Amino acid sequence: MSRPVKRSLTLKGHRTSVSLEDEFWVAFREIADEKDMPINVLAAEIDASRDLDAGLASAIRLYVLQHYKSAT
């Protein structure tokens, strides 16, 4: 597994960054493509529904994990 890389996103008109491993970033983009939505929109949905004690990067990782767990 790769080291986390800082990636830029726009949430509600504001730039932010998350540090994700390449594998999670690729999976995150694939999910956005499957849902036919921009990655920033998917990130905003995850951000809006996450527990405020969890960081956005962790929430994205958990979302990706749950997506693939529910697909099996």
C-alpha cells in the first residue's frame, strides 16, 4: 500500500485537502464515476454525513470500504 498523498477537493465552494493512499483515491474516483457524479459532490455528501469526530479522509476511507463490502 502506498503512503498517503494530499489531494485537493472543493466542498461547498471552499478548497480543502485530504490525505489518501493512491488505492483509496482510485477507488473513490471509481465510485464517483459509477454514481455518475463529480468527485467533489460525492465528497460533500460524505462530509455532510460524517461524524464530526472523524476526519474527512477517514470518512472517505470508511465510505470506500463500506461500498465494496456491500457489493459482495
